[in-house]
Amino acid sequence: MHVPTVIEKKREGQSLADGEIRDFIAGYTCGDIPDYQMSALAMAIYFQGMTAEETASLTHAMLESGEVFEYPDTAPLVVDKHSTGGIGDKVSLVLAPLLACDELWVPMISGRGLGITGGTLDKLESIPGFDVSRSREQAMQQLEEVGVVMMGQTPEVCPADKRLYALRDVTATVPSQPLIVASIMSKKLAESLNRLVLDVKHGSGAFMKTRESAESLAGAMQAVGEAMGVDTRTVLNPMDQPLGQAVGNALEVAEALDVLRGAGPADLRQIVIELAAEVSEVDAGQLADWLDDGTALQKCRAMVAAQGGDAECLDRYDEVHPAAVTREVMSDRSGVVTAVDADRVGRASLALGAGRACADDEIDFSVGFDRLIKVGADVAAGGVLARIHAADDDAAMVAEQQLREAIEVE
Ligand code: URA
């Protein structure tokens, strides 16, 4: 294969053959095709799109870049959920252990921060000692013992997505339907699931800005899942304001732990229960009880301990990553909050250091926002709109300005 010719073909809007897509992904995964050529193809796909056939080829090529999970005959139902990404979306941190309370197996393969959105793996890695790289054998053993594992793509499982995901994050090639379908579905198909629920976001803080584009993405993922025999459900959810009241890695873990203690923001708790009920064998009432009575928190502790994490620190998580500077942003008027723009909040969080600009950037677990006010809330002049966690005063000052542009009070 002459790599520049394949890139040129897609750049000119032609369809790629199954063999060209498979050879490209195989070459990229083994290191024969460098990042700059993969970036060029990703950008060509971003602009020109892909047909349903090309998208299926890309998904299969990425799935087949690695191993898939195999379960013993005695395994229970295997289920999972995946979100297309949003601001403050820490649902997986609560939902995975919650689902495992039902004796189901939850082999969740997630990603790092992507574009303006945070990533489950980065959030988990804020837990001291937590290891997101599991071999297939370690994952199987943990499913037998705990029922839930939360891990990343590895050199054995979804290696193509591991590399391409990190590349897309820093080359502005994330919001492309075929690239999202292949990225998400290659991970979920590698898990060999019985049931999958996809949380498809639309709005300013989502990759799909309109409901129509989210519907199209949902349909494309559902088609791939069902063609592979997975009972796939999709739920569309707005992402115009951040989910919950915290944005930033450690701050989101703290908020997820609140929900696992039966507290936390109502919107977060509600979406966790709604999505879990789509794939669970028990009803929403039972799921709510497991949040309220500590069963889900216990499951989370067991999972953290099984992956080398410090389960004790979960009881005092707000002390684990204190930011150098915290500052409240006060409203300069009284009124009702009419907007908390998720896109602007996400970008402000990135600017504080919660995400990456280059693939090998270190992220700062401590920074971000909490106590974020919600749309519809009444606020008095001098009332708190949000609290900033920053590395220094200058960063806090910039973030305050960005938050003021994101939050509207009328
Ligand atoms: N989540 C993923 O795993 N991949 C994407 O491309 C978007 C969201």
C-alpha cells in the first residue's frame, strides 16, 4: 500500500476499500505508519466522512488490532455503558460498581480526556495507586472476584484505539462520526458484551452539537453493535451545562463518591440510575437502594483495592489533591441562572491544566471547578456561582474571567 495515495483518496472524498482501511490501521498499530500520516488521514476523514461500509471496516480493523475478552460458560450476563463524552461526565465512576452489585460482570474499557471532555481513566488515576492497565488475564480474574474492572486500552486490547485516541485528542480530529463510532464500538466489542447502553450527548459541551447529529451517531453505533450480536440501547442526553457540579479529575471523583454515598447532585444520580436500569436485571428502585445503603460504595472500594488503589483515601477524597489556590466566583447581580455553557467551562478546565495539549502532557488532577451553579437556580448578588481550584493566582484569574463568560444570570 502506498500510504500517501490512500490519504489523498480520502482527502478527495472517495471511499476507501476494506483492505486499504485494514492495512492502514494494522500499519499504524505496529508502528510502520507514523503519527503524522495517521493524523492526515484522520483529518481527511473528519472533513470527508465515511460511508456505513467504511465505518464498519474501520471498527473491525480497530477491534482486530487486539484481543477480545472470552468468558467461561459459567459467566453471568456481561454489560457495560459508554458515553460519547461531555463536561463533568463522571457517570462511569458510579455506574460500573453499581451495576456489579447485581452479580453482573462489567468489563469497562474507557479512555483518557478527549478534546474538551474529561476521561474516565484520568479521573481514576487521580486515586493514588490505581492501575488502569490490566492484562486480559488480570481483567478476567477481577471479574470473577469483584464483578467489575475499569481499564484502558492496552497493547493487547484495542491497541489501535489506544494510539489513535491519544492522537485525535491533540489534532482536533475528535468530532467525526466515523472516528467516534469506530473508537467506541471497537472498545465495546472487544469486551464481548451481552448488553450495552450508549449515552449519546448533544449540545455545546458534546462532540455532536445538535440533536440530529447525535441521533445519527446513535443510529450508527446501534447498527454496528447489533450486527455483532450485542443488545445495544441508545439514550440521548443534553450536554449544554456540565453534569453535576464538579469539573476536573479529582474533583469529579469526589463528586462521584458523594453519589456512591447516596448524596451528590440530583442530575448526576438520576442519569446514573436511568442508564444502569437500561442494562441491569433489577429496577431503578433497587439501584437507588444500592446507592443509598452503601452497597455500591463497597463495590467501588473492592474494585479500587483490586486495582492497587488506596481505598482508604476514598473517605477523605477532597484532601487527596488540594489545589494551591481556591477561589469562589461571586455573582455581581441577583437573578436566575439561564446558562452555564458547558463548552466554555470545559475549555476553562483545560486551560487550568485538567487536560492535554500534547499527547505526552502531564495533567493536573487537582484543578477544575466545584460548587458550579445549575441552570434555573436563583442567585443573590454576592452568591457563589462556582469555586475555582487552580495551580496559581494567575490561572485562577483567567478561569474566573472564562467562568463569568460561561454563566448567565438574568
Ligand atoms: N469516547 C470514545 O471512546 N471515543 C470517542 O471517539 C469519543 C468518546
